[in-house]
Amino acid sequence: RCRRVRCGSLVAVLGVVWTARSHEVTAQDLSPWEIAAHTVLHLDLDGDGDADYLLRYGEEDYFGSSVLVAEGPTNSHTDPSLRVALRQEVGPYVSLVGTDLDRPPVLLVARSDPRAAPCDGLMILAIPDDVAARAVEEYERLAGPLDSLNFQYGGMPQAGMFNLGLTREVRFLGLRDGELSDLSGQFREHFEWRASVLAEIAEATAKAEVPDRLHPNEPTYLTAARSECARGLVEMMERRAR
């Protein structure tokens, strides 16, 4: 899917093209960045030969992703930094989901919710093993065959929970009339599942003996604050599921 090429202090990434019409993945474009993503996908969702989105995985020391909406021709063999005009960023954490290869994929976009701080992070919360296993199953159900194109941070189960944005506010976006549209209303079952799982995580976190800090140099986070933030996430997801 992707290949790194060392160029002095830069990492050049050989991106790929996804065409919704043929579903072929072909190599294209050397894309250098100072802090390079390890995988770059040019997404042609409507099959017109131009990339609709530029999807980058592995930013922020390989833990982040972003999707950029491209304007103008984007399939010529020139430097993307010169030929891609960006008008909207909807990251920072993105996964492709879709169980049917005959339809364009949907973007699962996860954002940090300030109401969740300091509980915005998988390591801070107490996540039971059975909950982690169910999260992996839910991710695999949503991503289907597109899992191979998503960020594989840490392997399963970590990658599944990370790609779901389990502790983040998420939206499902798709292409409609050439623009990104919010398709979250089509995923009501998932949001109901998410609210239930977050309730279990909140309960487990409230009962767990979680250290006040994850590292000696990090700020102190009280267990009570973690539990309060986890409950805030549950309330947010319950509102979305209504």
C-alpha cells in the first residue's frame, strides 16, 4: 500500500489512489512532508479521475490522521504540495468504513471533545477486556474490507478502539453532490452501541484503582475526574443516539 523513501531529513511517501468505480489501488505520487504521514491515500470517490480527498495517516508522531478536501485536478504526476489546494480539514483522526465494495466508503472522523478532558485517552480509562473485544468486533463490522487501508496503530485490540475513536466525539461523513455531508443519522445502531459501551467503561473506571498520574512528569489526574469525564462522554453519545 505504501512505501517510504528516505530523502535526507525528509520521508517521501508513495501514495495510492482509491477509485470507487473500479476499486483498484494503484501507486502514484511521491509526497514529501517535513513530518511525513506513513500512508497517503488519494480518494476518488465518484470515479471521475480526480481525487476528492487527500487522506493522511501517521501524523503527530504516527498517532494522528487527517482528511483534506482537494480542489482542482489532483491526479497529475506533480508535487502534491503544488497541485493540491486545500479548503477544509475535518481530521484529526480518520478511518474508512464500509462493508460493501460496490459503494463509496464513508469517513469516520473522530475529534477530541473538551468536555471529556482529562479522560480523552484510552490509557486513562479502565476498559475491561470483554469491552475491548466487543470494540474490535464493532470496528471490524464497520470497516469491513477497508480495514486494510486504515491506521494499524498497536495492532488489535488497540487499533480497533483507536480507529473507532472510542473515547472521542465522532461523525460519519460521505460525499454528496461533491461536498462532504454528515451521514451520522444512518449509523443510529452504532451510536446506541457506543453509548452502552461507554456506560460500561465509566462504571469500570469509577471502580478501578487508577494511578493519579500515568507518568511522573505528567499532571495529576484524579480518578473522580476521570469518572466524571467518562459519564460526560456517555451523556454525549446518548444524545446522539436519540
